Amino acid sequence: MPELIAPLAGNVWKVLIAVGDKVEMDDEVIILEALKMETPIYCDDSGTVTELRVKEGDAVEEGAVLVVID
């Protein structure tokens, strides 16, 4: 199953998807905040969100799995 990985450390500012949502490649799914800058995270695969491993306000490290897509 494809996983969406955090490209940088930061805080989850906004989650734009939920488990069960259908997503397409290049859909904006999460916005991370780092150093007072918002960084959109885009889906790099198409499918259905089967697992959402973060919620708004969570702190994440670079390389953390954010979303699992099937």
C-alpha cells in the first residue's frame, strides 16, 4: 500500500481528507506548518484513504507516515 510521507518536520495545520475518501494524484491532502510557513502536501498516488495517521495539531518528524492509500 502506498504511504504519504512527511517531507519535513512540522505541525499538522490542516487535514483535508478522511478515511474512505477517494484521492487522485496531485490532490492537496494535508497542510504542514513549519517555521510559520504553510507547506501543502500533495498525494503522489490515486486510490482510497485507508489510514490517516495524523490529526490537526500533531507534530510530525521528517519521514513520518501521514496517510496510507490503497
